[in-house]
Amino acid sequence: MSEESKRVGEIFKALASGVTWMETQGLPVHCPADGEIIAHLALDDKQSLADKVNRAAAAQRVLGSQKREERAALVEKLSAEIKGSREWLGELITLEAGKTPKEALAEADGASDILLKTIKDASLAEFGGMLRCKERPPVGIVGLITSFNFPLVVANWTIAPALLAGNGVVWKPSEKTPLVALAYKAVFDGAMGGVKDLLQLVIGGREVGEALVSHEAIDMISATGSVQMGQGIKAALARKKNNNVKPILELGGNNGIIISEKMSADHLEWALHSLLNSFLGTTGQRCTNTRRLIVQRGMMDKVVAILQKHIEAFLASAEMQNPLFEIVRLRQGFGETSRHSAFSATADGYGPLIDADAYQRFERAKKRALEEGGKILFGERLLAAEHPNAYYVEPALAVMPAQTAVMHEETFAPLLFIAPYNTLDEAIALLNAPANAGLTNGIYTQSQAEADRFASANQAGHGLINSAKGTGTPAFGMGFGGNKESGTGEILNAADPLKPFTRDDHYRRIAQNKDIAMDWE
Ligand code: NAD
């Protein structure tokens, strides 16, 4: 057992017995379900970062000299180990990120699946009796920075192709979810067997992230976070000498949907129900949540009334009630995996906000909406007496007279703005107006002409027409990545997943006749 695994084992034993794991007075880790500190972790500094980069570089030289098939076997093993650890990884995601157990398990499964999918997507099919492969050398060491809201799966979007391409990875997880990263590293090290040190973790906040980006031995950066984080990273890279490889930046969005009048009453009902999950999912803390509805003026009252009806039903439902209590219960019994059978498993992801900052942003955005002439429906704080340091809120609707300034910002909370339009051209202009509206936009209409007009004018990375899930889920099989302020490049579902993690200038295409007997010595 590695030192890292032993350490993780000790941390979990402490958490399971309800004790705070205290390594130092370093980084405090909170449980969003009750706001309590559950661990303190030692912070990395420039010296420990440099040591870890060196260790990853030594390991990368071993991996880089392996054949793709050998690396694929490691990636497959990692996928199986994550699958085998899904329950406790899921519990940890709930404990540390506040996700409902159902959503947390889905994230653990997604992290396992993406590894296998990357192997499949990176391989070329047989062609005319020839085995084909594309070979490009790895870039070297990938610096990975991740956000709190998908503490496991987003890391694997990068780790899967980076590893398969032969790179080492130095990962700085969100300072809000370092325990999931520590657990992942223990699983990862177990799967890698003899190839040690390929993944290094650095613990800390923005300063540690900045030090990672600026480190001269880091060959490329893959980072997921806010637009501000992306801008900081771009500026730091511009100052760097070794800055040959384009970064991948998956950043914040401000996703909007046009609600046209050109649909039947049934279609409208279906549309508003379909987008609900992408408004409520992960308590509004997904990059793809629907944040703005641009509604044909004559339909405003009807749309608001239908949404109100849905929110009232949601607030009264088991979907809303159970996760709150189940998450708190999980906190009190961490480590007893058999409890999973007791979960109602009907909720799709509505728990507490991550922390007090997130709650303050929610409150500020509601206040600004009022100041800018809007009306707020719902949005009250819940369970404040029982859990004064945890932040459960009702979802909120902000009915606006027009698309005002507050609608140009990403609140990252369950707040849906609703503003009117007169003509489709005006609606499209409003949809595209925020600089951060570069991830996913959509339209609900039964007019093909409107759908075509939207498709040709939409400026976001994804355009979804009559989606069954609002803007909430990137269309399967299409590369996911942001335009405008929302990002550069794509990793999830990319057509050529290894490309960003390899050096283009040494591209080799190899085709070998599979019918010729070869010597294997
Ligand atoms: P955040 O920007 O606060 O932090 C993200 C990570 O970046 C953290 O690890 C943080 O320590 C680090 N960081 C912050 N500033 C940095 C800097 N200047 N240099 C280096 N590292 C820095 O984001 P968050 O609150 O954790 O996550 C929410 C944001 O992430 C939202 O804006 C959301 O839309 C976005 N997001 C985007 C995607 C996507 O695929 N586009 C996916 C998930 C989340």
C-alpha cells in the first residue's frame, strides 16, 4: 500500500467515525450539508509543487515510452477500479460537494465510463485489412485545474486522454473538494501498478493554481472554472517562456433558451417541463444550467404561470424533500454503504449550495434583479434554523421587464431569469448578447424556419433545438466546448480526443497489414 493510500485510509476512518481529520491548520474542508469542517489538509507550496512536478516528469518518461496498447490497458484498469469504488466515491462527493446520492453515483459512473469511451474514440477502425493508428508524441506534463461542481468526472475528461497519450498529470483540484481528489489518487495509484507517480496532487487555492500554471516544466494546461479563472490563466501563460501548447479552458456560461409563440399548448407544456431539470440540476451549479429564458412577449404570463406551477410541485415533492434529509443523514453515517438501498433515488440533483459565498451571490443577484425592475418568485432560504452554516434555498424565478445587466452574469445558483422579446431577430440578439453566453443555447419552437434561423445565428458552442433536457446536457456524440468568453478547445466527446495532449508537429500515421505474420519477440 502506498503512503498516499494509507493517508487516504486514515482520513476516511476519521470521517466515518465523525471526527475531523486534522493534518495541520492548513486548508479547511467543509461539508455543505451542515456547514461543518470535516478536515484540514496540508497546503502545497512552491517547493512541494516543484518536487511533485519532477516526480511526475520521471514517471512520464516511463509511460511515454510504452505502446498505446499498454497505456490503454492502464486506462481500462483505472476505469474498473473506479467502478469498483463507485459507492464510496459517490458518498464522498455527497459529503464534500453536497450532491444528492443519486447524482453523486452518476458522477462516479461517468468518471469510469469516460475512460473507456476515450480509448474507443481514440482508436481508428480497421480499413481494408490494415490496422491503423495515429501516433503523436505526448506533450509531457499536463497541469490540470478543476472546479468544485464535478469534482471527479471533470478531472477524468482530461486524465483519460492525457494518460492514453502518454502524459503525466499534476492536478490542482478545487480547494472546496480536495478529499474527492485524494480518494481518486489512491484509486489511480492502485490501478497504475508499477508505473508510479504519474498523477500528482497539489492542494490549495488560487495561488497554488497560479504557481502550477507558471511552472516552467508544465507543458500544457487543462483548466475548468469561471471566466475569471480562464482570464487569469491566459495572462499567466502569456508571461511564460515555455508556452508552446494551446491550453484547454472549459469556462463559465450563461445559457439561454428562446421560447417561441410558434408551438401548440402541448408542446409548450412539454418544453417548460423539459427545461426544468436543466434549471434545477445540481442546484444551479452546473456550467450548462439554463439561466435565461427569452420569451415571446405575448407568452410571458402563460410561461411564468406554468413554471410557477412546476416549482410549487417541486417544492412539495419527495424530489425536493428527500435529498435534503438524505444528505444530512449521510453526513451522520458516512461509510455505511448499505444505506444506499434506503435512498428514494427519485431526485435528479437538488441539494445545498456549496458554501456561504455561493449563497451571497444568489442573494445579490436577486437583489439586483429587483433593482433592475424585476419580480422575484420563490428563492427563500430553507433549513436555516437547523443548519445555520449550510445553505439550502428554494429555486427562484426572476421575471424581468427586459434583459438587464444582471442577466449578463453567471450567478451559479438556481435562479432563472425570464425576459420578453418581440421578434425572433431580437430574441437571437438577446440570446447572444452576454459575452459569457458561449456554452449552450437553445430554442423551443415548432417552426422549422425559426429553428434554422436560430441554428445559423447562435454563437454558443452548442445549439439545441427542442431539447428534452433544456441546455442541461451537451448533446451526446458532439464535442463539448465553449465559444466567446466560455472557453477554448474541447475535450469531452472531442472528435480526436488525444490531439490536444500530443505534439502536432511530429504527427505519424501508421497502417499495418494485419494479414502478414509478424515475429513477436
Ligand atoms: P473557480 O474559477 O472559482 O475555480 C476553479 C479552479 O480554478 C479552482 O481549482 C481554483 O482554485 C482555480 N483558480 C481560480 N483562479 C485561478 C487562477 N487565476 N489561476 C489558476 N487557478 C485558478 O470556479 P468554481 O467556483 O470552482 O466552479 C464554477 C465555475 O466553473 C462556473 O463558472 C462554471 O460555469 C465553470 N465550469 C465550467 C465547465 C465547462 O465545462 N465549461 C464545467 C464545470 C464548471
